Amino acid sequence: MASQLINQLTQPFNPKDFKDEFSEKLMQVIEEKAKGKGAKVKQMKPTTTTTTIDLMESLKASLKTSSRKKAS
């Protein structure tokens, strides 16, 4: 079943379907710096979440609820 799914979703690799945007932007920054211009690079803001989930506790809780429901 897994092999059949993989075969259905597999396509031939065509490098023309992909564009390397990172290298292009990096080259632009390098060229601007070489000309003496300041690089225009966006500063990324760090993302943090205020809520965290304890995965082990969630797993234990799900096992407790599933053990109560017995298969018939």
C-alpha cells in the first residue's frame, strides 16, 4: 500500500521547476556591498510562543483515555 502511494505521488525531477531565490538575493547583497552601498536586508523578528505543550503529558493523557475505551 505504501509503495503504491509513493508510485502515485512520484514525478520525474525537473530542475527547471525550481528557482534558487536565496542565491539570487545573496548575490544582490554581495554586489551592493562591493559597490559600497549598504545592504538592504530585512531584520527578522524572533517569534516566540507564550504557550507550550508538554508532549509527554499529552501522550500519557491520550493513552489513559484510549485504554478506557476497549475495542470490541
